[in-house]
Amino acid sequence: MSRNPPRPNCPPDPFASLLLVADFDDLIAANRDFAADFVGGDFDGVAHAGVAVVTCMDSRIDPFRMLGLAHGDAKIFRNPGGRVTLEALEALVLGVHLLGVERILVIPHTRCAMAQYTEAELRERVAASAGVDASWQQFHVIEDQVASLEEDVRKVSSHPLIPQRVRVGGFLYDVDSGLIHRRF
Ligand SMILES: [Zn+2]
């Protein structure tokens, strides 16, 4: 049996492709500039500085620059709040065993929305923006950021597939000063 059932015979929508292009025009143009002098074609994907970072998706955080790292130096895993989730652990295990990671930094940050609001408040705000019910959407809010960081660092350092030789640190990034402060 074919995995791709035949599609209904719809005429192409001439505006659909225009919209698709226009939506991302600026970014595609920037990518063309980026690719014009691209030299990373033979890059191996290993973390060249042996570093992995778990941090928040917050756009105030530039994980490479804030640690003096360059493109290719580190594995970066980001999510709301910078939490060590199952997916983060999966990434770290791969990073350690296959991609040269020797040091892991878990870096949540000050003034993080995930630590400022309750789940009910986030659902309310999202529902107001979406105009539909959002009560079913899970948001992993952080009640105590320092306690969560300690728990996250422990999750990494006690993971059976993360060897003892790998150094694990828990830091808080101050979005106002740009400094990271080690907590664990
Ligand atoms: Zn955040």
C-alpha cells in the first residue's frame, strides 16, 4: 500500500506561493548573504569547545557570546525556562557520547516569564491572545527557580549515561548585567 495516498486534484493557488515567499522574504534574503561566503560545509558537528548549554528560549540570551564561544563550539538546548527536561537529557547524552561534550552548563535567567507567572496566569494570557480556550495547554512554570536549578543539575549529574568526568554547573544569567552567577 502506498504511504502517500493520491491527493485530490486541486488547481495550484497562485497567491499561496507569493504569500509563502513574502512571509519570510527578509530572512531568506539574509540567508542568501550568509551562504554567499559560507565556509562551514565540511564542519563535523562536534562541540569544539566541549561545551553544552541548557538555557531558556528568551531572546535576551545569546548563549555563544555570553560565554565567549564561537559558532561550532557548543551544543545549545533551549526551552521555556531553560529546564532539564527528558528531551534536554536526550540531547546531553548524545552530546557527551557522540559530540565531544565535557562540560554542561544549565543556565536559567532572571526575570524569566516561566518563573514570574503561574500556569493559570499564562493560560489566561495565551487564551486572551488566541481568542480560544487554552486551559488544556501545559506550561511548565517554575515556582522556585534556585530549587529547580538544583534539581536540574542533579538530574544531569546523576544520569546513568552522563559519566563522572563530565563537569556540570548550574548558573543564573542576569539579563540586566549580562553576568552569569554559579549556584551549583
Ligand atoms: Zn526565560
